[in-house]
Amino acid sequence: QLQVVESGGGLVQPGGSLRLSCSASGFTFRYSNIGWFRQAPGKEREGVSCISSRDEQTSYADSVKGRFTISRDNAKNTVYLQMNSLKPEDTAVYYCGVDRNKFRQCALLSPQYNYWGQGTQVTVSS
């Protein structure tokens, strides 16, 4: 049974850091693209970052470039999202998505992802 679980969210002050984790099981993790998305209240879900399976190529939304870093540890079936210099506008529920099509690069397009976790809340506030 495929499972995706996010963790690491919380309350942090502006300028602070958090590291989110996306742990997965029930499928061949290393052949899957993984994406991080977020959804703030009253807003649509938006792509934040993703990492491809084949060459670990990464992609970032313009709003997080230079502040967020995505990485993966296939031995642990886990993808990380290191978030630095957090801003109040980063406040959202963060979701991890799994794209099991290993023949394409990852993209910040939610329809490309087949499976999702339940999300972890990130709140940036003083």
C-alpha cells in the first residue's frame, strides 16, 4: 500500500528556518519524481519545488528560489525541503506529491502527481 507522510512543519518567526520531510513507502521510491506544493487559506495549491528521479534535477518556484532547497535520500525513501529566510507569505499547508512516471522530469504541475500526503502546516509569524 502506497503511503506518503509529511512532517517537520510548525510555527517559526520571520527569517527562521524549517526542514520538511516527505517519507514514502509501498512503491519504488527512487524511480519517482517528488514535488512539494503548498496551499494557503483561500488560495489555490501552488508548486514550490520538485526533484526528478533520474538525475535529481530540481525546480523551484520563483517565490522560493535562493531560500528553499530540495534534496532526496533514496536509501531512506525521503525527500527534504530545507526552508530558510522564511516569510509570512510562506504560511500554508505543505503537501508532498509523488509522480511515478520515471520517464519525464519533474514539474510544478499538480496534475502530474498521482499520490499525495495529508500535509503539514507551516506558519511564519512573529
